[in-house]
Amino acid sequence: MSTPESATELPEPPDPDGGVPAHRGDPLAEQRAMARSAAVVDRSHRGVIAVPGEDRLSWLHLLLTQHVSELPADSGTEALVLDANGRVLHHMVVSHTDDTVWLDTEPGEVPPLLDYLQKMTFWSKVQPRDATDELAVLSVVGPQTPAVLQAAGVIPPEGPYASAALPGGGVVRRMPWPGVDAADLLVPRGERDAWWQRLTAAGARGAGTMAFEALRVESVRPRLALDTDDRTIPHEVGWIGSAVHLTKGCYRGQETVARVANLGRPPRRLVLLHLDAGDEELPRPGDPVLRDGRAVGRVGTVTLHHELGPVALALLKRSVPVDAELVAGTGDRAAPAAIDPDSVPAEDTAPPPGRAAQMRGGLRG
């Protein structure tokens, strides 16, 4: 199969996780620990924004895609900021504790997101600030996460995104991904190493971002800028529900969200690809996915999973059949690829949607 030679000449994209350890000696063993027991990962390169002030919930409700006007204390969610056309600009995980809403975001995202928030304060009683120098993110992943937290002196909050203040400052938040159980700890940055020792002494294996990313890919959870591009709308990557509330209004991009939800299905969908790469170089994020030599999507996060082998997330045209023979990447990075049918949203394998499916879908591709 002929492929564009120019694809092999593209420079390797920067590693968004370059500021923290990729592994602690054995990334596959670290994955197994996450799947079977528990491991802790340093994700302190993530950005954090603090939003205190008595109007924090009502103000954020007007800006974010999620319903947060009545977000209870000690709870959380995920949310997005969209552009006027409904395309995703920012993704954040949200915690509400100690009269403050905490937003943690991708590395490097704080400056543009904070700039937007500060420009939208007007007369609202809020004081958004960069809290990256205050708090560092550590993530515990694995079925023994609650036991590790308890052994470390932390009472595990109950339920997805449930949050609580940590003794001595910071926040602990239960997460529904990656894997069967997880928790993020936003700890005082100056105490990051002490918390690391505390969590490993409590039974969590030290791990790197490679293991975390492998389980995230297995969970088919998207990551901004890796699994999205400048055209991505929330419906394409599974953020409806988890990060977008369909019945709320009053935020930028709402018209597109409502139109796609009510009229049909979005043009693309996020899927898991199994790669037949052998010892060859793996595709990179942004590489095309080809069917019969024609581009039908883009490669997202690529990883080596301890059980699944080489896998990747990919945004594909919705018209691509689940059993299609695909090639991910081009040139030296080309690898035969197959869609994991279990990763395809249920509404995409059903007959044309009725009203209930339309509420979750979008425009046909």
C-alpha cells in the first residue's frame, strides 16, 4: 500500500508528560499493579486553578458545560470550555471543597484557561487564581485504592468524583477511571515527596505515566490535544454526560451541543484500535488512520498495554464499519489496525436512533 512519504518527515510531537517520570523501572509490571492491586503516579505537571468566592458556583455555571450551580460541597465532576462553534477548548476535573472550586487541567493549559476565566469575572464575587504552585496531583489507581488511602490516613470519599479536604491541606477525589478504582490527591506541592512516601508505604507501587496512560486508553477516556483536535465536539469523544449536561444552557457553544444531540449523530467517534505493529515503530498522535489508502480518521494516544499489546485511541469517521481493515500511521509508522467492537458506543451498533438515542447522539458521518 502506498502511503504519503511526508508523514515520516514530521517531527515527533512533544511529550505532554515529559515533566514527570514515565516509568519507575518496569512499566508493564506497573500496569499490572494498577489492574490487580494499586499504584501511585506522579502527575504533578498538571495545572491547578482555584476559584474561591461566594459566587463561584453560579459564575462557573455560566461558563462551563457541566451543571455546577448547585454542586454540593465535597463533590466533583468533569467539565469543558467550548468555543462559539461548540468545539472543545479546555477540559478540567472539578472538586468543590473548603469554599473553593478546584479545577485541574492538562499541563500548560492554566494560562489560557485562567485568562478566559479572569476576563469573564465582571462584577461576580470570585477570585480565580493559578494554584499550580500550591498543589501537586498524585493519582492512586487500582482495586486496592481505598485500602491504600485508609492505610495512609485518608478517609476515602464515597462515589465518583466525591471529594474531601486532606488533613494538612489539599483535596482527595475519587475517580471512575482509569481502571476499576482510582483517586486523585491534590497535595501541597512542598509535601509531594512526603505524600509519595506515605502512599507507597501504605501499599501502592510507584509507577509512571506510561502505566496510567495505558489504563486510560483501555478505559477509552479521551485526553485533550492527544485524542482531540481543533474540530472535536464533545459528542465525538464520549464527554456527553461526564463533562457536558444536556439540559442546562447559558454557556458558549451550547447551540451546537443541543443541535447535535437532538438531530442525529456526530460525524466522528472515538474508538480503541488494536495495532499489529510487532517490533515496528508505533504510530504517533495526529497520524492518519487509512482505509483503502484514504484517510478516515486520526490517531490519538498510542500505548503498549500489558494484556492487549499495542493499542491506540483514534477518532474515526462514523461511517467506518466496525470490522473495517485499517492502517494506523504512514511510512515507517504504518501498522495494520482493527477496531475493538467493545469500544464502539452502543447507539452506533443499534438501528437508527429513536428519541432516547438521539438525546445522546449527533449528526451522521
